[in-house]
Amino acid sequence: MTKIKTLHAREVLNSRGLPAVEAEVSVEGRSPNVSQFFRAISPEGASKGKYEAVELKDGGSRYHGLGVQHAVDNINKIISRKLVGMELD
């Protein structure tokens, strides 16, 4: 069985120089001592449709209020606790 081994998020800058969330997941492979890593970035879209997810921005002066550290903290402190150990099969 394949299980989520780790989940870690960080704040990165996208191609337009704006903060975005990057998440990295490692999973235990079917073979012993084999892990796979997956990484994805969720940049904001240029256009906003009514069905798009709402972005969680930090506000304040950092990156003119566009920082995503609060979202990163949510992933690292809350969401990862729910997902690490979950079976993927």
C-alpha cells in the first residue's frame, strides 16, 4: 500500500513575482525503502471566475498584503496532520 509520508508547504514567488503556495508530498512506494516526491505550485489566475476558490492572502505590508504565509502555516500545521499516513490506494 502507498501512504503519504510527508507534506510540506512553502511560500514561493510565481512567474510574475507574486507569492504563491508550493507543496511537496512524499509517498512511501510499494517497495521497501522507496519514496517518491511530488511538488506543485498554485499560482493565482489572471482572471477570476465565480467558481474559482477564494485565495487566502495575509494582508499587512509584506508583499503589499499578498503574502501566503497563513495558507502555508495551515498546510504545515493542520492539513498535513490529517493527510500524513493516509493510504492512497
